[in-house]
Amino acid sequence: MGGVLAYQVERQKSIDTQKKILCDLKEKNGFNFPGSDYYVQDRKNWMSALIPEKLHVNKIVWPGTHDSATDQIGIPSITRPFAQCQSVSIYQQLKFLSETHSEIIILEIRTEFGHDDPQDFDKYLEDELGEFLIHQDDNIFNKTIAELLPKRVICVWKPRKSPQPKHGSPLWSSCYLKDNWIDTELPERKFENNMKYLSEQPPVRSRKFFYRVENTVIPQADNPVLWVKPVTDRIHPYARLFIKECISRGYGDRLQIFSSDFIDEDFVKLALVLQMQGSNGSSESEQMFTGLNSSINMCSRNFNYVHSLIRKQQVLLACLFCVPIHHGLAFC
């Protein structure tokens, strides 16, 4: 018993030390970066203001939600705190998708561990989202938003046993969405490993896949603190610092998808700022920091699709890259 207690005490010391390292880095280097005071007046239609004819898909940095559909998971106050990663529902995240016309979103949908793929689920996705789906194509990465419209959804479908979507399919295979998941509860370790793996990626202009950085830490099985919220709060406040350090260390041209648990106002604001170099926005060193507080021109059946999707126990809406938050929530 004494050994277990001593281990937990040392563990907490490690966590506190790592939080202090990040806090000291924030105090030393600050957390503002060029464009961080940028303000979007029309938050629903901000992307159209960036000139869809010039904004390339591979120049967008998407903010995203990790484990997007977990706001109602489990039994309230009993099992929910152990798995809930978002307090905002999918409906709220997508509430005003019918109100704008120039935005692109990325959905990652995968079969949960321990379950079989729902029969013909790829066909189901195609039927429900067909008119909005951007088909799998390597050439997409160098196209502008204007060249893709009116199609606006890149849907990554990751089955466990069924065949992956093929080139030309309305759905995208999981090889087009990459990351380096670090399973840790230690915030500075996650922060620096995220930075390390990001630094190893080619710049966005030369790669044919989307790369995700997850600003999350997770509870460990032998930790007395198993609730997600207090654990992820160890790193959540340092999202702005991460972007600042990306730019300072020369990795700003590699950042593309940046996701978080418990999405909040400042996280969305982070991605609404942009740094543009060159008067015409075409410089190779240009890097857009943008957040899709925006949408798709979807009709009611597509809202129903989202609800029915997350209620299927076998399927997890794992990541919603674009965090379209309803403007009534004043998230940005």
C-alpha cells in the first residue's frame, strides 16, 4: 500500500513539474503571434472574406473536436465523466450549417474498437451526404475552395474490416488523415512530442494528406484521476502557446489540423487568425490560420443523419475538423 501511495505522489509531482514547464515557457516567450489579434466581424461567413478563389485547401488550418460525439455518452454523473470529451453536442457544432455557402469541413468517422462495421455503412454515408461529398483525389490538395464548391465535405471513413475507400470514391481512406498519437497524461511530454512529430512532416504545400495534432492528454488506467475533464485541462490552456511555438520554431507551414477536447471560445479564436506574407496572398511562405466557424448548405435530412450516426453504437464520429459552433453560443 505504501508503495502505491508513494508512486502516486511521485506521479503528481511529475504532472505539476510538467505544468510548470509549460507555464514558464508561456511566461518567457509569450503566447501571442503575428495576426493573433485578428478579429472576424462576420463569423458565419468569414471564409468567403478570405477569397475562395485564392485560398487553397492545403493552406487551411482546421480547429477540430476530438471524440466529437461524446457529449451525451454514458450515464450522467456515473460513467459519462470517464469518457466525455466534449460538452457541446454534434447538433450544436453543426447547427448553422445551412446558413453559409463557402466553407469546407472534414469529418472522420470510424468503427469503434470491438465492433464490426455496420453493413453497407459506406453506402449509407454516400446516400446521406452524397451531393456535398468531395471525392477522394490527390489533386484536391492544390485546389482552391472556389474550385471545389458547391461540394464541401471531405469525409474520411475508417472501417475496421471492410475495404477502405478507393481513389475516386465519394469517401476518403484513412491514409489521407495522419497523426502521431501519444498516449500520455503528462502535458509537457504531449506538447513537445506533438511539436517533434509536427516538425518531421513535410510542409503542407508538398504533401498529399492531412496531418492532425491533438492537443489532448488522457487519463491512465492506474491513475486515481480517471475523469477526462481535469486531466485534459492540464494541456488545454496551452493551445495558443503551441501555435506560437510552431511559428517561432519554424513549423507554422506544417500545422494543418489542430484538435482539442472541450472546445471553447479561445480555441476557436486561435484558428480564426491568419498570417499572410505577400501582398497578393500567393507567397509560398504564406500560412493561413483559419477556423471553420462555419458550414455547409445542408438540409434537415443531413442534420438527422448526424443524429442517427452518433446513436449507432458501432460508429464513432471521431473528429469533426472545423468546429462549426453556433453563433448564439458566442464561441468566436
